[in-house]
Amino acid sequence: MRRAPIEPGDLVEVDKKGRRFIALVIAVDPGGDVRVEPVCRGISWRAATSRELVRHWKKAARRRRQPDPDEHEEQLDLGLDLDADGE
């Protein structure tokens, strides 16, 4: 896998000697190694080469403006007409 698009904060799947695990990228060294923090316990490896990287998930950027969840409140109306006396 190409190392160029991998940045700190991304998730990668690493294959070390046949054992695969998911890890958070901590840093990318100029020499070609990627320093990682495994997500699962029991994994002691903290570095991986570009050949050991199997998959890559990019950290998504935050959207600039989230729409207000109550903006379209009229769509939530179920058409039920309830009177005050419960009929």
C-alpha cells in the first residue's frame, strides 16, 4: 500500500507475520515506517512498514454546518388530531 495518503488520526489494518489487527496511526516517519497504536488489547507491535499495511480508512473532516434537527418539524406530524379530553 502507498504510504503517502496516510496521516496521523487515520485507521489502518496491519498484517504482521500473519496476524491482522486494526490500529490508529500516531505518526508517519520519513524513513517509511508508520507508528501505530493498536485498537485491540494484546497487540504489542507499535510500528509497521508500508508493505504490512493492508487497508486504510481516512479520518473524515467535520462538516461545516449541520442542519438543525428541528428545522423540518412539520414532517414529524402524524396527522393525529387529539383533543384535550383524550378522544
